[in-house]
Amino acid sequence: MKGVYSQPDNIMGRVSQQALSPDNTYGVDCGGDPNDIPKLTFEEFKEFHSKFYHPSNARIWFYGDDDTKERLRILSEYLDLFEASAARNESKVMPQKLFKEPVRIAEKYPAGQEGDLKKKYMVCTNWLLSEEPLDVETELALGFLDHLLLGTPASPLRRILLESGLGEAIVGGGVEDELLQPQFSIGLKGVSEDNIEKVEELVMQILKNLAEEGFAPEAVEASMNTIEFSLRENNTGSFPRGLSLMLRSMGKWIYDMDPFEPLKYEQPLQQLKARIAEKGSKAVFSPLIEKYILNNVHRVTVEMQPDPEKASRDEAAEKEILKQVKSSMTQEDLAELARATKELKDKQETPDPPEALKAVPSLSLQDIPKKPIHVPIEVGEINGVKVLQHDLFTNDVVYSEVVFDMGSMKKEHLQLLPLFCQSLLEMGTKDMDFVQLNQLIGRKTGGISVYPLTSSIKGKEDPLTRVVVRGKAMSTRVEDLFHLMNCLLQDVQFTEQQRFKQFVSQSKARMENRLRGSGHGIAAARMDAKLNAAGWISEQMGGVSYLEYLRDLETKIDQDWDRISASLEEMRKSLFSKEGCLINITSDSKNLEKSGQHIAKFLDALPSSPSLGSDPWLSRLPSVNEAIVIPTQVNYVGKAGNLYQSGYQLNGSAYVISKHISNTWLWDRVRVSGGAYGGFCDFDTHSGVFSYLSYRDPNLLKTLEVYDGTAKFLRELDVDDDALTKAIIGTIGDVDSYQLPDAKGYSSLMRYLLGITEEERQQRREEILATSVKDFKEFADAVETINDNGVVVAVASPDDVEAANKEKSLFSDIKKCL
């Protein structure tokens, strides 16, 4: 919990929500405030749990085609074990009455000494929009308004705030409608102290202008198409649709409203479109801005002030509280506390008995298909370029990826690549500014993205390095999709210096936020960069190295713009040609056939310049233990090594064993016993890198000791048939994870690029299903090599790094990042 409270964005979100609703449930912390948790007694905790975590306070959701009567029979059998409780009434959330006047709040957050503290302020203005629940059409209209204001880089509230230069990045999530009363939040971070009030004034001025002038018809059409496309496609990614529907329904159901109302969008959508067609968009959206925002005095402005001493003060205050508690205890109290702590630790570290585990219903191996999920693929050619086609039902949507080889790009341009990709999407052409181009994409397609792709390839030294242009459109708009892709690749002009400067500031702010909130990802990227070439490439474009590059680039844009602009143009010429290009397309056979002519036209427009060639991308960071120091109350601790280099030969059982290590050993020792938010491992079977990682971890050395104990755990493991079967089935669940048609087509593309054959997929599946206890013991030898040969990276507090080095001289490199 501590980690959540040391991150500026999280502190701001918590303070904003509590200030907006001081008189109801949302005025207190849902997870408990770390400063108050020590005052909680076990009896209070137990009473709260037994009262509110009770079936009387539950909402039960079924999704699937199983027998309804059997469902209800099983449910009845379970519910008969409980007596009715009044918890549902007691947990009811009462509406917050609207304020009579606005409120201002200033809060400090822990900041590092790096950079100019006077430019690290944050400010966010928040509104509670209504005292009463809104009708469905108003909610939908507010959703459209939110997209118009903030949904794309071209949206006026987002764009004008960022172009103002008053801050580095947007904070506040716009319209938030999951709570009883909807709210709206917007602000900036990376703000100078003397610009705080200017940000608030600019927000109000932009909204006032939009209420008076309305939105451009092209913007309204783009938002309408984007949101309607999203509603009809209902693309939940790898998240099961049944669970997605449940979560959508909960937004109403837990407040005793109709659970199916949020799922029925067709009628309110048509009514909204009819109103816009009849009265014009200004008549629909301007009254919403005026009523719910401009004329709404239930407004809270939160100012976040950087304080480099706050973290140490909070730590000292906590230690003083604990010292006082301890001094008030007798020797008998302390002895009892030690005994109870040991008893708890023993319980946490003792596996559940087999008979308890057997009580959990599960599938059997006989229920598992013996063959991997088949995705149809036809490899063809259009105009000399390879085309992969996947004949799948997609509800008349065409999904496409255009893949270009990065190999011809100069290595010196590598760190510029993410900004190059953003520039393609957010700069204009000779004929259209970026707002018009963005709106055109929104009106004609379901969206286009451009990004770099890197991965190791098993058995090869050279990594996979590509740039992917990904888009989707209804079948009637495929010509528009490929025309717009071509427009982005060839017509965008790299001339907008101030916009590029914004990209750098936004990227820097995003990376700094990742350091605080996703330090495990930063640690993983850093370890990968020390162990393989693909990891080094990825880290240069998304790790600490990239943050350092952005900070340096930010100071040079004004004097070096001509060179930067020329580099972007040079990158375009080296990347986008027919040579090394690959097209991937997913839809039904009729749409695949129709799309061929548009693909041919797109390829004809690509230059045929020969590849310039480049040195192999085989760099690595020095393989030494490293600490990334940030102001934090929790750590992210990683250790990794390459199992292939130690002689390990890949077997499908490794997937089962890795998952079992995460779910048992690391869960029990790092999370349950160690107090971290998470502890897990990952085996990249392409590179051979096996990584241990912890998330929001109060420990450092203790966690590394757990990692080094993994081999011993595996050797001493006594897995019965039932536990082994569950581990295998869980792994198959990951391998056969839920995928919609676009994801199936993309996964097939990735297998093609990485050289993974259907025969290898079948072999790995058979090895997974045949996993035995003997495999666990043999894998212990492989992971044990990491103990002495692995590399450690921790994103951690200065005190914990200093303590670790005093005890073990652990870190030879210490890098202060915030």
C-alpha cells in the first residue's frame, strides 16, 4: 500500500476523489490509509470482513451456455450455508450533495532532488457532475463529449493545454462514470509554481470557448465513428467478454440500478445521432459543458507540490509511531507478539494440504484439447511483397498490419524511433494540419497506430527488429485505410518543432511516471539489456537509457532542430520501402479477396529504394548489478540470467514450472510473507532469459535470498498428481488464452516472424501435457546457475540501496534517476 501513496499521480487521484465526496463512502480510502492501518485491530478487521464480504452483499453473474437450472441448483446449495445479513443496506453509498462554492487543496508529494523543483508542480481541476443518477442518453452524450475534449491528440482541450507550454503532460482522466456520481478531471503535470493558476484559467477558457463556438463537424463525425466502431466491435482484447460485460453492468448494479442498462447502447446511440442530425452538435454538447462544468460550483482544484524531504519525514514519523507502540508494551506483550508473528509466518509459508486443494473444482487432462488452436494462414504475394492472410469471421471488420524491417536504419537513430512513430501520427502534411489528418483517420477507420517491435529469435544471434503500422476499418473503408496509411508514411512533414518538443516532454513525463509506478518493468528491461541484443534495443527505446536520452534531447531541440528534422526524414527513407515489407491481413475470405486491389495500390506507392544495410544490432549494457535510485517507500527487485547459455535445452515443461514457481514459492515468500504487492518470474523462451521480479516490495536483500532459494524449493518439492494436473491445466489456459480474431491474426504474424512452426507448437503442447515431477527437479539445475551468474537490477530507495551495499557490496553501479 505504501507504494501507491508515494506516487504523485496516485496521491492526486486519491486527494481529488476524497475532496469531491467528503460526506460519503468515497471520502475515505477504499484500501485503507497506511497511516491509519496500524490503529486497526484484528477484531475490527474480522468484523468488517464477515459483515460486508457476505453473500447478502454480493452480486452474482453468470455468462455462458451451461444449463440455467443446474447453475441455480449449485448456487442455492452454496447460499443455504449462510444466514441473511443487513450488509447490503449498510454498504449502500449515499449521494454526495453538491457544494455551494469551489474548493482548493494543496498537497505535498515526495520528489527527488533531480532537476528544477519549481517546475515539478501538478494541478488538476475536478468536478462532481450531478447529485442524481443520469439517464442513459445523457451518460452516452457525456462519453462523446469526453472523447471530443480529450480522446485524441487533436482533441481541443488536450491539444491546447499541451501546446500552451504550461506543463509537460496531461493529468486527470476526463469523465469518470464508474462511481455513483460521475466526475470530470483535467490538469497538467510538470508545471512551474508561478503557472498553477494559469493552467486552471486556461482550462476554463477553453471550455467556455467550446461552449460558445461548438466543435468542428469533422471532429464530431470522427468521434461518432470512433465510438460507434468501438461499441460495435466490442473488442476486449485478451480480457474475456463475459467478464467485461459483468464489469460494465456493475457500474449500475452495485448502486441498485438496472444491471443491463449499460449494455444496451443501440437505442440511446440512435437517439443521440438523431438529435445531432436534427439540432446540430452545438445544441447537444454546449448545454452539457455549461450545465455540468462551467456553471457547476462543485469544483475541487488540487495542487501538488514537490517536497524532497517528504519521504524521509513520513518514514521517520512511521518509525516514531512504531517506537511509541513498542514502548507501551510489556515484555509479555512483546513475547506474545513474537509468538503470533511466527505463527502467522509459519501459516503463510506452509502450503495448503492436498485435501484442501482437491476440494477446488477443476478440469481433468482429458478435457484439454491435444492440438494447439489453429489459425488459418495463407502466404501469398502481391507486387513482389509477401502477404499473410487469415480467413476468420470478423463481423465485417478488416484488420491489417504493414511490417517494415528496421535493419536498414542507422543505429544512431534508434532512440529517435519512438518519437518518429509519434510524429507520423501527430504532425501534418502539406495539405492537412495534424488536427485534420487525425480527424480524417477517426472518420474513415477504427484507428491506426505505428510502433517499433523487437524480440530475440530462438537459435539466432540477430534479433527481430521491425516497425509495425497497424490499422482497422469496416470492409467498405479498406481503400481509405490503406490510403491513410500511405499518407502517414510518405506525406507527413517533419517541420513542427514545437509539437516535437511537446512529444519529448510528454515522453519524459511518461517515463518518469513509469519509474515510480512500474519499476518492475524498468528493472526487467534493464536486465534484458544486459543479457541480449533485443533487450538492449528495447531498453534504448523504453528504459532508463531512453529517459536519459529524452532529458538530453529536450535541452537541444531549439538549437539542433534542423539536424533532428533531417534525421527524421532520413529515417523515413531508410525504413519505408518494398524491400523487407510484409503485409498481414485478417478478415473473412470475401473481404480478403476485395482487399487485394487496395493492398496492391498501397504497395505501388511505396518507394523501391534498396536497403542501405547496417551493422548488426548486437550491443548490450555492462553485465553488472545496478541500482536505479528513486524517492520511494517500496522497491522493485529483479534478478535474471540466460538459461540457454548455461546449457538448458527448451522443453514445454518450463512453462508449467515457471508458472508454478510464481504461483507458489514466489507468491508465498515474496508477497504473502515478504509483504510485497507481487512476486513472479518470467521465462522468455525466445532469448533464454529467466527473470525474477517483485512489485512494490518493502524488502531488497531478503527478496534476493528468496530468488536464490528457488532451486532448493524445486528439488524438495513434493507435487501430487492433483496439484501437477492443475499446474498443467493452468499453463494450457495461458497458451490457449482468449483471443478475438484480430489477436489471432496478429499472433499468427508473430509466429511467422519468429520462425515458430506448427510442428514446434504441437511439440511444446505435448511436452506441457507430459510434464512430470522429474522435470521440476531437472529445471532446478538450470535456475540455480542464476544464483552466481545472474545480474541484479533494483529500482529502490536511497536508504535501501545504501543498506544493501553496506551488508553485501551488492551494487557496483548506482544511478540516481529522479
